[in-house]
Amino acid sequence: MITKVTQLFGITYPILQGGMAYVADAKLAAAVSNAGGLGIISAMGLTSQQLREEIAKCRQLTDKPFGVNLMLRSPTVEEAANVVAKEKVGVVTTGAGLPTRFMPLWLDAGIKVVPVIPTVAMAKRVARDGAAAVVAEGCEAGGHIGELTTMTLVPQIADAVEVPVIAAGGIADGRGLAAALLLGASGVQCGTRFLAAEECSVPLCFKQEVLNARDIDTMVVGRRMGRPVRALKNSYMQEFAQREMNPMISNTELEKYGTGALWRAVREGDMLTGCIMAGQAAALIRKTQPARVIIKTMVDQAEHLLEKPLAPA
Ligand code: TUI
């Protein structure tokens, strides 16, 4: 399956792993890269030294290309931006903002910059700034999201920019991959699908919640603050939604309630008062599998669907 995305990154299959905060470590990224996709390490919560170590570990575990994701609202983003430039990481993906101020540094270091963006205007902006590709992320995704769906966003961005488009949000199987390619994307990014990878280090209870999720089991909070976040419905998310509707509770108090919640779910296995960030694609995932099987199954299914005529001859 050769596309602009496989050619750009020098990978076998057009599948990127989402740079999930506190989740996407060197072990998961290397497993995805060794399987022919593009693994991504999240810099979130890491000191400069820890990020350097994670990059070194990934280089030990794979000789294939991989990337690093920077959450642009992270308090340590400046240090992480310098580490990736110094380490000359092949690919940097960004989220939760525009990477404009870091572009000269990264482009000088020969890094391919791939911003994750939720609108056409932002896609045009980052393409003008020198992005090598864009991830068009629909609001089916988990974590911090925009307002548009993958189905409408991807074709509009494919029409608006010259650089390759990678579709994200709601994609977890070969049907999603095939659909994304038909919408004009040259590849996909999957986050939630890789939460259920065997190599993913989230606690088993977290994976089980993802496997158990049905179509209506995610919800979005944070719209009042202009920063919507999708996660699995649990008592934490329901309580957040209640507080958000209460005008007596300030945005500062709400922000405080948000702090540490993702960490509690990912690192402490707290499924009640933690924020279990996952996308709507959770309902499409039935079992935990090695990254290699996830990727191979997606590609085989997509190839089968794309070869199939749309009507009988
Ligand atoms: O970045 C994501 N998803 C994320 S980051 C994250 S880390 C975190 N978040 C909340 C609490 C604790 C930890 C979890 N999920 N996806 C990519 C993405 N970027 N979606 C939307 C955007 C985005 C939004 C606004 C990109 C640019 C943008 O620019 C406008 C602005 O206001 O800067």
C-alpha cells in the first residue's frame, strides 16, 4: 500500500500511532514502527532528560522511522522542542495549538513537522509555515478535540492543501482506513486502537474499559472553557459535566478539577475519578492484539475493500 504518506516517512503502511499523552512511550512507538507504521512517543510529562532517554530507547528497539508528539499547551513544551531539534528526531507531530513559533528551529534540523489540526484554516496556516503533512482530526477522536467530524473535515482539508493529509478520529479498522483514503487522505492516525495494543503500557483495567465501550459510552466536557475533551463516560466525567453546567463554578475551578485526571487513569488505573481519554472508535475494538496484528489486519481489510467493485458488473 504505497501512498504519499508511506513515501514521505519511509514506512511500509500508511498508519500513524497517535501521540497519546502519558501513554505513548518508546515501547509502543517501537512496536508500531517495527510493524511498518509510524510510532510516536509523547513528550507529555517528561523532563528533557527523560525525553532524551525515551528517544534513545526507541532507537535501540527499532531501526525504523518514528516520531515525537508535543502537546503545545504543556508547561515543558519549550524544552521538549529543543530536545527533538537536537536529537534530530525524524518526525514531530503537535497537538492543542499551532506550532508556528517552533517551525524554523525544527525545519533547520531537517525534521518533518506534522501538526494535528481540527479546521481547514489551521491546515492552510501550517502548510504555509512549512508542515510536511497535516493530521486532520475529527471530533470522534479521544482527548482534546475540535468540532468537525472526520467525514466532513478530511475532504475539505484534502482540497485546501497540497501537502499529504492524514485522517484521524474514529478510525480503528480497515473500513476506516479505506474510507479515509477515499475521502482524499493518504494515511490515517489511530490513537484509541493502539490503547488496546498488547505493547501499550496502560493498566489492564484501562484497556478493559476501552474494550467494553459501546457507541454511546464516550462524552465531551470542557466546551465552556473552549477546550473540549472526549473521554469514556464515568463518574469523573459525569461530575465534570455537572460542574460545567453550574454557573457558580468558575473556569479556574473547573480547570483545577481537570488537572491530574488523565494521569490518575493512565498511571494509577483509577477508573472512577480518572479521565479515561478515548475516542468513539473504542466501540469498534473487541480485543487486545499486538501492534503488528492490528496494522496487518487493517491493511488487509482496506486493500480487500478498495479492490472490491462498488456495483456488480
Ligand atoms: O492534542 C490533541 N489531543 C490531546 S492533547 C491531550 S493532553 C491533555 N489534555 C487535556 C488534559 C490533560 C492532558 C489530550 N488529547 N489532539 C490534536 C488536536 N489539536 N485536536 C485539536 C487540536 C487543536 C486545537 C486548537 C490544534 C490547534 C488549535 O489551535 C488553536 C489554538 O487555540 O491554539
